[in-house]
Amino acid sequence: MRSLTCKEVLQHLVEYLENELTPELHQAIQGHIEKCPFCQRLIESYKRTIALFQKANHIEPPEGSKERVKKKIIAQMVKQTDV
């Protein structure tokens, strides 16, 4: 599989972190992340954000808000990369 861009990695970020990709695409993304400090920082930031949501589990967010927040974060990351 060809090398992926940061933008392509970010478009598949949620599926990557939730292990929902084909083995080939997962491996391609993993290879990119291993070589890209920018994507490494973004993924760590995303993971910290999710961890904060999980810590606040005593507060019940509105239906679908977690998915909307994920999509907005990823869209903003993609917009900022333009790689």
C-alpha cells in the first residue's frame, strides 16, 4: 500500500483507534504515525480528550454528542493539516 498523508490518516482516525479498519489500512496508518511527529501529537491529544470524556462519565452527555465532538475534532485537524 502507498504512503498515506496526514489528512488521510486523520480521516480514518476514529476507525483506527477503535480497530475497525482492514489490516492493510491499519498497517499503513500505523506506519505513517510511526514516522510523523505531527500525527503522533494529534493522536495523543485525541486520546487525552476521550479520556477526559470517560472520566466525566457521571455526567450524562446528550444523545449523539460524543460522535459530534469526535467529528468536529477530526474535521478541524484535517482542516489544519492540508498536507
